[in-house]
Amino acid sequence: MATAPSSSPFPWTSLPVETILDIVTQTPFVPETFLKLRLVDRRLNAVLENYERAICKAIAAEQFPHVASDFPGIALLCRRQLHSAVSRGGPEDLSGWPEYSTADDVEYASAYYSGVGGETTRPSFAWLAEVYQRYDTIERLERLAACCGIQRLPLLTAALKLLYRLTDDGNGNHDAKVDFLWRLPVSGLVTLCWCLYESINLARECGHGVINARSNAYAHHTSEAHSDLLLAFEEMLLNQGPEFLLDLLGRDAQPAAAHPRQQTLAGQLRRALAHKLAIEPSFVFLNVCSLLNHPKLAELAAADAVKLVAGQEIEEDETDRFVGGYRLQD
């Protein structure tokens, strides 16, 4: 009497990593497919995670060698993405993911979104896409600024990176952003104030909608309406970062959801600078114009740009030595 051959489990654990990767590389890359492959089991997830990390690390080293100093807050952003994915209740919130019931499965499935391990950035496709988008946004804004005659492009680049730092460290929390602004040295505050002024000029020249100086709506506004419009623009730029400015220059901005009234970040920025310069807030603009003539900002060196983005002083005893001879007394 013939007996059916006994079924033996597939020797998955003994399959070489090279063979697994060879199969994966022959599979047409679709984000959803790659995501589902990582849910097959923990070994395949670990193999694909290392594979993804190696690819992204090589690309980042070749194309974005200064990402750590350009966007020091991006690791915080990635860690918060993981926490958010887990706290929402699991991968059922993510399109194409099956529902898992245990907290362990939730964290395992959400690993795709982490991009970060421990305290150091762990490159992932999501992380790489974010880095690419940021550099692309900055490059496009630089081109628009050059076409509109804006000077000090190295300072503009540093200011845009500092805006990303503000949005990363603040994580949508108003109080955290205010704290970040008050911790910045004078050079960082001057750079952000100057960025607001130049961004307004850029939006007036090239922006879409009512902020464009050549629009009919802009021409019919009262002086009070102009002030409110510019204040709203500054607040959105400090809250949303460079992406908001590019959206406004490239397409109509979407209306923001209403929030409880609170002190504006633009006002806090000016108050922080006025406090460190020991002047009245009404004199901030004149002092910013004067401080921009300081050699450290007028000819911004690469090393000083790194310090600026990191929120560090570009000179020792900056409040006295950096400001000395350039501050306008009230």
C-alpha cells in the first residue's frame, strides 16, 4: 500500500541571503509589493531591511554627503513617524497592509516607516525620499530667487535649511517651536528674519493668489488687509517650512485648518531677536538690515553655514562681538 510522501517544511532558514536577494531583484519594484514582502516573516523582513539600508546608504553617500549637517532634525522626524504609525492603532491604517492584533506585530509591520534605529539615522526608502524632496525644494527656490534678483543665495540656502530644522524640532508643537526660536543665537535669528522679508518679496513677484502684487485682489486691499496678509504668510512659512513657499509659488495654497488663537511665531521670532539685541521690537527690521553687512553673514562660509543650521553661534560671544559695530541703537 503506497503511502503519501510526508510533507516537510520549506528550509527557509537555510536559504542563503544571496539567493533571496537575487529573487527580490528580479521582482518588479512596486512599493506595496515590497511592503508586503517584508510582512512574510521576520527573517525576510531583516534581509530586506538590510538590503534597503545598504542601497539608501550608498545613494545618500554619493548624492547627499552632507545630509547630517544640512538636516540635523530629520532623525527626530523619522522617529516620530514610527511612533505615530504605532500609536494610530496598527498597520490597518496603512493602505494594503493586513490587520495585526498584537502590539508586537504592529511595531514589526510599522518598521518600514521607522528609518531610524536607536539614536542614529538608519537610511530607508521613506527617509531617502524625504531627503531628496528637501534638496529639490531648496534647489527650485534658489533658482526662483536668482531669477527675481535676490542676493546672498548662500544665506538663503542656510535659512531654508534652518526652516526645516524649525519644523523638525517643533513637530507641529507651537511651544516647542517658540522654545527653538528663543534658543537660537543672534546670527540664526537675523537669518530667519531676513528670510521672511525676502520670501515676501519673492511671493509678491512670483506667487499665486492674492499675495501677488500684480493681482487685482492685492490692489484693492487696504493697508490693514496687507498687514494681515503678510503676517499670515510669515506664520505659515515658519509653521510649514520651505514646502509652503514652493507651493505658493507653484500652485494655489490650500486653506489651513483653524486653530485656537495664540502668539504668532513671526512675532516670537522678532521678540527673541529684540531681546538678544536689547532693543525694542519695532527696531528689529532696521537692525537686521544693518547686521546683514557683518562679514560673517555677508560672505557666509561653508563652515559657518553648518553652524547656522545647527543653531550654533558663528562667533564666540556672538551677542557682543557679532553685533558690536553693526547694531543700530533705538
